[in-house]
Amino acid sequence: MQTNPTSSSGAGANGAAAAAAPNGASVTSDMFTKLLVAQIQNQDPTAPTDPSTYVNQLATLSQTESLQSMTDATSANASILQSLQVLAMGAQVGSTLTATSTSVTLADAPVDGSITLTNGTSKANLVLTGSDGQKHSIALGPQNAGNVPFTLDPTALGLAPGTYSMAVEDDAADSPPVQITGTLSSVQLSASGNVTLVVSNLGNVAPSAVTGFSGATPSAPH
């Protein structure tokens, strides 16, 4: 299982957020105190500032510190959620999943996929476009509304190994999304905190693109 360390990154992010909160609040408080003292020292003795003004300023400081604390807490919670997401996805490494995609990577083995039609169509074609710009149209025939499974067999279709963009053409012109099935090989957490899934037949996939898990593929008996 190739997952990036999550406990250390999560702890580091949480520690940084925790450290930033008091430090930021302290800086704001110190700055306000200095300004308030300077304001009192330099006020006109013949026309002193109304005490209610200071009260309003203190209330503003309190609100600012509260907002800063809320922001720091939100950042810390987001970091924790990202770490939990990596752990949850990491437990699925080796599982078969289905994800929406606009491209597919073909080698020698057949690749399963599907499209979901909102309306029935008298004809549907799956169009694959290679890196050379050449298009390959695969006829899926007339279809009713609903899920339409298909299998891409590179050998039978005469498709060279490589990555192909995908699009669906039908007489309904509703451009349904294409879903491809692959195996989750690893989960990665970038420096910016984004979670990326590495999936066979698909490459890098965002968790939001996943539409379902089918469980781990049983290993062959020894």
C-alpha cells in the first residue's frame, strides 16, 4: 500500500494551526494595546475621549480575536478531515472502483466501462481520440435510458497502447459521462493537502470522481 504518511502530516498541520492561533491573537492584542495606550497618552486633556469609545474598541478587538480563532479552528479541522480521507481511501487499496473520466489508458487487457443515458437513443457511439488526433468510433447501438455497460478490448478494436480521450455521441445530444473501472493502486497526499487516487486504466483520479467500489479482487490460490 503506497500511501503518504498521514499521522505526521496531520499532526504537523494541527500543531502549526494550534501554534498560529495564540501567536496571531497575541500579536493582535499587543498591537491594539500599544495603539490604545498611545491614543490615551495623546488625547486632548481639555476634551478627553468618551470612555464608550474605548469600550467599543475593546469589543471590536474581542470580535476580531474570535474570528481569528474560528479561522484557525476551521483550518485545523480541514487538515484532520483530509487525513481521515487518506486513511479511509488507503484502506481500499487493491479494490476495484469505478470513476467518471474523460480519458482512458489502454494496454493489452480489456477495460470495462459504462455510460448512463438520461434518455433512450436509436444509436450511441463511444468515440476515442488518440494522442495523434485520430478518432476511433465504437458503436454501442440503440439503447434505452439507464446504465449501458461496455468493454474496450484493445486487441479486438485494433487500438495501440496509450491514453485516449473519450466522448459519447448519440441522437439525444446529452453528452452522458463515461465511467471506467480500474484497480486502486495507491493514495497520495500532495503538499497542498489534495488527495489523489492512482487507478489502473485511469491514472490520477480525484476522490470526487469515484462513483463506486466493488471490493478487492480475490488473489489466486497458491
